[in-house]
Amino acid sequence: MGLSASQARLLSITSRLSDNELRSQTITTAKMSLANRTTEASAEYMDALSSTNLLFTTYDGSGNKVTEKLTGTSLSLYGPLKNQYGIINQNGQILVSELDATNYENSNNLQEFLDKYGVLQPEGEGEMVEVKNPEYDVAWDEYNKVYDEWKSKEPNKYDEKYWEEQSNYDNELYRKFKAASAPCYVKAEKGDMYCYRHVLAHLLYSEFDDTGSKNYTTILNAPITIDTGFIFGSNINSNGNTPDMLVVSEEVCSDENIIYAAENEEMKQKLLDVMNDPNATEQEKFNVQMTNNYYLDENGDPQLKKLTQKIVDMFYTITYASDMGLQFQPDLYDLLMSFEQDMEQAFKKKVFKEDLYESDRDAWLEQEPEKPDVPYYVEEEVRKIVDKDKGQWYVNLWHRMNGESDIKVGTADEEGNIVQGGKTEGGLPMYKVLEDGLMNSSEWLQYALNNGTVTLERVDFTDPTEEGTGLADCTWTSIVWTSSSDITEEENEAAVAAAEVKYEQALRDIESKDKQYDNQLKILDTEHNALQTEYDSVKSVIEKTIERNLKLYS
């Protein structure tokens, strides 16, 4: 064999040796994982040995002991010699079957609920008693609704359609005012506004005291004094019209018959514009308030002046017009025109159209709805409980689901009041439906009890009963399930048997794999020894060849 061929063979053997070592390490690692699988199978088997089932113990009608898996159904389904339990969720609600929930929801009261479980006397054998007619409130509610609608259509005698405005020209007092004030008005219209103060003074005449003068205050608290000289020195007085003006004064300026200045949107807007104008002078603001039919209240809203106040403000304005910087045109003339409108309005009368009103009212009365002819009381059959134990069971369940009342929460009692209550502390209904799949599952209930998802309540017969439950001599009491003598634990034989079979099968699989790995390691070891021997031989040949060649060329 040449040197090159020997070297190639040596490399091939080295590669195979390395491959064998790698395969050997892989198999060794796999053997170690088999040990972990043995531990896991053992732990699963040990868990099964410690698992248990919860059992519920009851007695049949003959007193024989009956043991069954603990489920929601076994707890809540009636039995003649059973303790009554309820499953309670974290919200304080009792979990009930779909059947019990349906029976409750389709019942308006306790008797209807009990009838669905067959614990009452047959129909026709109960005692007849008088109870409030449930149709009574329905009929009267409908009547009241129709009555209120009819009542809302009652003709209102203050409706504008029943009043006809009478022109002030037909009013005797207005004619007296116009006749008495005409001379002063003519002068004022031509520019002599001072003469018109006589008219204003006569309108305030009824308020003069024995001193012959009276102090007044303007809307802006400016004082003004009007004496009797304005009365006795007037054309009104010299023409013999003072008595007429006195009657007019008593009508328009009395405290008992308050009359306001005429509405005037233009005046109102002018007042707001000036008072809200940041560039307006104090004099401008003073003037607009004194010559206006409106004033601003404490909220800055415009309100109509009383006519008496308007007269005082006008008297002041005419007297001090020059000081206020007012001109006849347009200031005082516009003021005169607005006052004429005030007086026209003061004497307008409205006449009541009594015939039209009475006709409409008679037609309305004919439409009055008839009161319902529904008796307040009706006879109702009260059927006694014939199965006392079973009846008590479902009486207890009703009150745990509904609360204290025998009438379902949310419906009307005999007085028509809606029954209140029947809520948990969190404001939820006192019950919740547990679907039949979970109600019949022992695994679910055992898990829920062990993890605190639900707790149990048991009906205990006590005296006195807890107040507010509606029960007599018994109450729902919260208990720890492990303290109940009706609930026991037993080894879960089915789980143990299944785990044992699985454990033994796992051991057989592990032992078989382990033998396979041992055989593979033996084969690899034999091959490794053969390769190592060949490796040593080829290596020796290469070393001798190299030594011989060195001697040849030295």
C-alpha cells in the first residue's frame, strides 16, 4: 500500500470512529431520558392513588342509605329524607337548575310556583277567599291614562280665543284722559315738553300727602319732588278736569292694579346695546335707562318698568333734559310718543266670550271617558299544601330565589305597589341559572368547591327564623362543605385503575427501548474496537514508510 493510499484509509477510519462516538453519545442521552419518563409515569400514578370522589349520602323513602356522586342535581333535587342544600356563587346568588328557574320565572307568586311541583290541593278543592282583582289596577291605569288625555283638552277660559280685545277708544277713562291732557299734549308735541309735566303730576295726584308735595325716586335712585303747584297751576285744573284725572290716576297708578309700560322691542335692544357697549359714557348709560320702558335686573336681564315708575322717570327727564344733554328731537319727542303708547295700552280691555267658552266646554264634557266597571275584589281559590315536606322544600327555594315576599319581586301586590327587594348586596337577582351540563357534573362541582368558586348553604330549622327571609322556623345557613356529614370522600378507583394500566404500559415501553439502546451500544462498541485495531495498523505502516523514505534520502 502506498503512502497516499494509507493516509486516505487512515482518514476514513478516523471519520468512522468519530461517527461511532457521536452515535454512542446520542444513545446514552436517550437512555437517560428514559429515566425521566419513568419518574413522570410514577408521579402520575401516585397522583391517581391520592385522587378521590365526593359522594352525597341520602336516604330513600324506606330509610335505606343511598350514596351517589356529589352534583348540583343531587344537592338540589327534592328527596323525602334529604337535607336541603344550595350552591352559592361568589356574588351570593343561589345556582338553580334550568327547570327551577323556568318554574320561578313563569310564576307570579308562591302558590303558582308550588303548583308546578304538584304539592297543592287539586283545583276546585281549595278554599275560596276574596283577593284584590288583578284586573282592577290594569283597568284603572288605562282609565287614568285616557282621563288625563281628556282632561288635558279641557277648554281654558284664559285662552286668547275666548277673549276679544276692546279698543281703548271705547273706554270711558281713556276718553277722560285724552280730553283732559289734550292741551298739554298739543304744546308738548310742538316742543313745550315742560307743560306735559302737569299731565304726569295729575297721574301721580292720588299719591300726594297733606304737605302738598311728594318725594319720588327714579329707577336709578335719583330724587325728585313734585308739589301741588303742578296740579293747581295746570290747564287741566283750570278747565275743571282735575276730578277726571284723579279717577284716571286711581286706575293706572294704584298699588292694587299694577300696570306696566308698553312692550317695545326696539327700546329693549337699545338699552342692551348701550349698557353692553364698552365705549358708552356714563351719561349715555344714565340717559338710556331713564328714557326706556325697561330696566336691567340683578342678572343683567331687561324687565318692564311699572307705569308709575315710567311716569316718575319721565318727569325727572323732562325737568333735567338740558343737564342730561337731551334734545326735543328726537329724544323728548320719542319719549312722548312712547308714553302715549303706554296710556293706550293701560286702557285696553278684553271681553270674555262666554257663549263660545260654554259651548266648547259642553262639547268637551260629552267626551268624558266612563269609569271602569271592574270590581276591586274577586274570589280566588287558595289551595293548601298536601305534601308538607316537599312543599316546605320549594317554599324555602322560593324565598331564597325571591326574597321575603310571597309575590314575585317586580310585580304588583294587592295594593298595586311594586314588590321591592329580592336582590343581593351587589344589587343582582338572588338566583342564577346553572346549565344542566354543569348541574349534573360531579367533576365541575368538586373542582368549584375545592377552589372556592362556590360555597354551600344548608336549610337549618331554627327558632326564631332570620328576619326578612319570609321563612318560618328555618333559615339558609352558610356551611363549609367538609363539615357536612352528608358529603364524604372515597378513593377514585376508576382513576387509579386507569393510571395503573398506563404506568405498567409505560414501564414496558421503557424497558423495551432500554434493551434496544443496549444492543445498539454493543454493536457500536464491537465496531469501534475493530476500527481502532485497523487504525493502529494503518498508522504503523505509514510511520514505517515515512522512516524508510527518510533514510533513503539522507
